[in-house]
Amino acid sequence: MEALKLQPTVIQGGMGVAVSSWQLARAVSKTGQLGVVSGTAIDAVVARRLQEGDPTGDVRRALDHFPLPAIAERVRNKYFRPDGTHDEPYIPVPKLSLKPTSDALELWVVSNFVEVWLAKEGHDGIVGINFLEKIQMATPSAAYGAMLAGVDYILMGAGIPSELPHLLNLLSEHKDVAIKVDVDDATTTYTANFHPRTFTEVELPPLSRPQFLAIVSAHVLAIYLAKDELTKPDGFIIEGFTAGGHNAPPRGAMMLDGDGQPIFGPRDEPDLAKVAKIGLPFWLAGGQSTHEHILAAQAVGAQGVQVGTLFSLCKESGLLPTLRDEMIEHLKAGDLVVRTDPFASPTGFPFKVVTMPGTLSDPTLYEDRPRLCDLGYLRVPYERSPGVVGYRCASEPKHVFIRKGGVESELTDRKCLCNGLMANIGLGQQRGDGYVEQPLLTLGADLTGAQDLLKSHPDGWSATEALAYLLKVEQ
């Protein structure tokens, strides 16, 4: 496997949904560091941007560069509304499935192309895209779309991404791919399949194979992945439990503290000496928010760090400016609270939640939200009968979940991350009954760097200013 073409000191976190926007990734990449867009739910994001009228014309400009114009035109014709939505509900996008329709495949490929292409436009810096291993059914077509746009790195966590290295090898040559999909109660093997030549219907030149960084929380998993050339990534991001978004659960039985947060201990700390011994480049993530953190990471053999919170709060991030500004005001006041919620995510993994009025962290707003699952990115496939698969989500209506074989105890305090994260970026659904989806914010637990950066940038900061702070360079 070829060596990394560039080993950046700072990797900007791939924060979903579209908080790691193409604007943010582009700004970071132009400085020579690794800018990363989020691939999570990017099909719905691009479809809703088109329905909002694409006022800046960015999505349509990217569509004009998609190498298969007929496919791009079908996506444009289906979703583009020149005058916007006029507060009407968004057109639904196809849900993830083991047997996707051609419309679904086209949107998955095109949307990933669009976000990467925009992040790479007008400069020669490196751009990555972040995927969740949990969202397996979209991975082959999503990766192909990103590769059509020339993505330089693919990052993946939230699972064991053992099949990605081989998948990228095959996709670079437009070969058929299949990856295993975890299906509850399965009596046989299920796969997500993608056939590039059937999809394109034309011969395309080979694609550049992106570097692959596996996001893991344990040195044991890193050692396992590195043992076999088929599973060996090009590098690792070692993510600690203070990172924002989803966290790996504590090892052993789940124990909660007095505030109802999971208790992490020494067993949850990776052995960095063992990671360094593997011999692959690695970066540290979670609680890496200052120049001193970079130096400490490099002292144990890391190339540098992956940073989320500083970039989540910067001006180019995809967060609604009103939400970002409100978090910064709470940060100034010293009362911004980030909790590790053991129940919020329908995946059952702990999830970092910002406690703030007007968001689904408010128990009243949570109780007022009708339970439903209409985006479905975190649905779990389950076997209804041999060869027949259904889908369930712990955030859907109670009776529906139980009818599908779900366990009632799994429903407690589950929140709809998909819709909440879409609301964070101003693309929340407004339903026919008048209900408007409310935001659900996430940050990392370590706010040290953000608090320090506020001293010199009390009105907020740009991505370039965040990097100057991290790297201690003059602007």
C-alpha cells in the first residue's frame, strides 16, 4: 500500500450532519491541513438545498461538473425548486435499503460528489470525507461518488471498518463491490452491493484511490485491522471518549455517575505505545483543542490531532449562525454544558449532547415531539424471515418498534438524531401538521481551546483563525 501523500498536523473533524460543510473543509484545506466534509445524510442535505432554491447556485454548479450529465439532470429535475419551499414540507428522499432503487443510488452518488467537489474547488489542498460504519448500506455508492470528485481521504468510525481498504481498491477500477451488512437475527449473510459500470453505463478512466483512515477507540482494534493487507488502513485516528457525537461505550458493564452519564475508566484508554508500534501514521482525537495537545500527541508518536469543537463553532461551519452564536454566548458565561447521554442515540451508543434551551435537550421539547422515523439513517436491519429483511429504529413510535420485534426498554429517552441534526443546519423538516423539527446539538466535552480562543476572538472565529491558534502561527 502506497505511503500517505501528505501527513497533515491537523485533521478537521468530519462532524455530521453537514456541520463539516464544504465551506469549512475548503477553508481548512486551503491552508495545507486536511479539511473533511461529512457524508452522513448528505443525500438529504443536497436534496433539501435544491428544494430551498439553491440561492447561491453552488449545488447546481457542482452538478454541472458531474461526469454523467444525464444522472445529474435527473437529480436536479426531481428536487430543484427555483422559488424554494415556501414553508412546505421537503420532498422525502429514499430511505437506506439493501435493495435501493435507481433513484436512491443516483442521489447517493451525486450528493457525495457535490459536497467533495465544492470542497476541492479552486485549490490544490487535500480534502477528506467522513462516513459512519453504522450506515453500511450507503457506503459503496457514497464512496464512489466521493471518488468521482477526487476525494483524497476517506475516514470511517462508529464500527469496525474492516472492508473499506479492499472496497476502495475495487472502486478505483470501477469493479463491482459488496460489503457485509449487520442484520439482527440473521440466518444468512447480507450484503450491500454496487455495480459501477452498470451505474455509469459508460467506460470511465480509473479513479484515484483515496487514503483510508480508520477511526478507532481501542489499540486492540487498531492491531487487528493492521494484521491483514485486506483490512489494513493507511492510518488511524485514535478517538477518546471526550469526543463529540457518538462515543464507543465503556468496556464492561455500563455504569452511570450521579448525573446519569456513563463512567469511563482506565480500560477505555488506548495504549498509544502499542498503536505507535504498529508503524502506521496516527492522529489523536477527542479533547485535542490546543497547541499543547498537538505537541503532546507528537511526543507519543502521533502525526498530530483531529479537532472537532473548535471547527464546529467557527464561522464556516454548517451550524445555523443563531445556534452557534448562542453556544458561544454560553461559553463566554461559563455555563455551556455538554453531557454524555447514554440513551439519546437510537444506536444505543453514548452521544454527547449540548444542554441548551430551545433544543431537544429540553425534556419538554423532547416530550412534545411526535415519535417517528422518516429519514431512517440509523435504522437497524433485522431478519423478518430467511432472506427477508425489515428495518426498525428505537426512535420510531413505540407500537411500531415493538411490532417489529424491538425491546421496549430500548425506547427510553431515545431521540431522533437524524431530524435533530438536520435542524442544526437549518434544514429541519416542517411537517404538514405544523410541527417543525427542533435542533439537537453536540460538541466535545473539552472546551479548553474554545474558551481560550474566545479571549482573542470574542465575536467568534474563522477556520483560519482556529488553525493559527492550534499551530501557533502568525496570520
